[in-house]
Amino acid sequence: MNKVRTRAYSVLLLVAIALIGMVLLVVRFVIFGAQWATTQERFNETVFRNGRFIAVGSITDRNGVILADAEGGRRTFAESAEVRRSTLHAVGDLHHNIGTGALSVFASEMTSYNLITGSFGITGTGRNLELTIDSRLNSTALRALDGRRGVVMVSNYKTGEILCMVSSPTFDPINPPANPGDEEGVFVNRAIQSAYTPGSTFKLVTAAAAIDTINGIYDREFECTGELVTSRGTVTCPRVHGRLGIVRGMQVSCNIVFGELALELGADIMAEYAKNFSLSERISVSGIQTAKGNFDKADHDSADLAWSGVGQYTNTVCPASMLRFVGAIANEGVAAELYFVQRSRVLSALPPRSERIMNRAAASRLGDMIEVENRQNFPNLEIHAKSGTAQVGGGNDPHAWYAGYITNENYPLAFVVIVENGGGGTAIAAPIANRVLQEAIG
């Protein structure tokens, strides 16, 4: 009897171990199945060729231009070398060195992977991806950058669709760099993976905080003598502007006005607004987490605090976050969630995801402050924009920024242009913005 009982317990133990093992396998399959199918060659030779993952679906731009395809077991890219180079960081490369590219991020979707049918759908074919990117605008932006390092982004501020996303330097995916290292930063999508000193574009944040919290802000006057002396350091302004208010201060980008406002607002309020606008946080772009911005709370009554209100000190902002912010100003204070891969048919029938980050009145006031009155350099554009000349130290030239939006009928477009170590934002970045926007409305 004891032997029977012992054998029964042994059998039950073996069954329990087998069941536990099967449960663990199923759990791991559910969690890691897509990864095994699309990133591990040894598990799925049907979607790999010579160590390279070949997602069977194709990628097109918003107009149907093929940006990547799979033919005969090999990955192909757009016919035009300029299109290949300008869309590289949105599409991705053969070796998945560009982690934000669609070929990497959406690999499982392109093979139509699911738990039931495996790597391919019922039809045996993969899913095609349509990007919101317009390859024509990307090509124009890359030409306008003219080999300089930087970023050009354009989005529809009502829907969040990214129409242009160019990061430079770049390369041709059919002729990748021989050196697998990334000393030049060519594998980095600067549009969403980098954060830059924002310079005077950050004065929009300081102005927004002042509009909300300082009574009679439009009646206030400031005195710009070219210097703002604090108990701990001095803030300088490139010009002596004399007496002026916040509106004129924004128009001439006076450091003294916004330095004084930052001192009055205090570090806590400044940090709160930077966070509320997601400029010091990460945001999601088609499910990809962007680089985190930064806003450090400087000491009270210090030059550092004043400089932070001007967009200097240790401030940094991701280009995508700035694009979302200026888009919200254009969109009556509502920030649309950015994306560069078209949503599914089900999701596209729903309103775009968005959140209100400022009230309508504040957004309208900010928009009025940055309306470009002299439009001879922006023909046919109803443009609102703020330039930035962001000092980066180390003996390097400043980064050139130009960020804003246009209100042309049928073209609700926000934009950000950054040229690394380019110099003045108005002189260097603004012409690039104009060139891309002219192409967009043409």
C-alpha cells in the first residue's frame, strides 16, 4: 500500500512539474513570442536572410512612395538616393542600428506576427506600414540643411501627424558606413533621441507662466540697459532696448525682460510650467519614448535662475517636445500626440489623442506675440515663430533654432528647425523653415 501511495505521489509530482513547465512556456511565448519571431534568427529563418531581418511588409510615405520593401528575400529601399537618406531615421536601416526606425520598432507588425498564425498572417503575407511622412518634404529639408548637423520637423498641429522628420548627419541605407561605430552620431535620430539647449525659444515658457500668474503683466515695463545684475551674477543682453513691455520684449527677444520675469516667478513655478508643457519630460512619438528634457531649479535671485528663463543655464529640450509645444499654441492650447506611423483603420476613425496644456487665452496671447509682421522673407506664409540662438559653451558657435507654426487655410502646420552650432536662429534656421514650408503649401 505504501509503495502504491509513493508511486502515486511521484506521478502527481511529475504531472505538476510538467504543468508548471507548460505554463511557464506559454507565459514566455506570450511575452517574448514577437521578439523570438522578429529578432532572433535561430528561431525563425523564414524572416531572416544572411543574418539580416527581412520584415515581409513594405513601408510607404503618406503619398504611396515606397520607402522600403522586401523582394526575393532581400530588403530594398526607395529608388531615389535623396529619399533614402532623408527618410533614413524614420524608416531604419538593414542592421537595426537606428533603434527608432520603423523597420526596428514595428518589425512584428510588419510580419503580421500574432499568437495564432505566427510570423505571417492568414494570407501568408506581412503588413504594410504607411508613414505620415511626406518624402518630398524630407528631401527638401535635407537639401536645405546642406550637410549641416541638425533637425527639421513639421507636423499637423491638429492631428499630430508628423509630415517631415529629418535628422542630419545621415547615410544611404544601401551603402552604410564601413565603420560600425557611431562617432558622427549618424545612427541617432536627433528629432526624438536628442535634447538641445533651447535658447530664446524657451522664452515662450517664461511668457506663458507670467501670463497666468502675474497680475497686470501687460501693463508692466522693464528697463533693458544691456545688463541685469543679481546678487549672484549678471545676465547680459546683446542690445540695449530701453523701456519695453513683455510683448515688445518677445518681439526683440530681450534677455533682460525674461530674466527678470524668471526671478519674479521663481524656480518652482518655472519648473512646473516646463513640466506641464512636457519640455522637461519624455513624450511618446508613435509609442517611442523621446529624450528627456531638463530644467534645474536654480537658486533664488541668482543669475542662473534668470538665465533659465532665457533658455540657457542647464535647460535642454527635445525637438519633438518643442514641436508639440508650439503646435499647442497654434491649436488653442491643445497638444496633439505626435506620430509618424499611420494609425490603424479603427484608431483613425477616432479623434486624435490630445491634451490641453494651456488655456485658450494664454495660447492666443502667445501666438500674437510671435506673429511675424515682416513677411518678406516668408512669402505667402501666415507665420508665427520664435528664433533662438542657444549658447553651448566650449568655444563652439551657438545652436540656431526656429520654431513656430503657420495658419494658412488648409495647412495647420507646426515646425521646428535646429542647426547645430549654426549661429543665429533668424539668419540660419529661419530660411530652412521657409524653404520646407513653401514646399508644403506649394
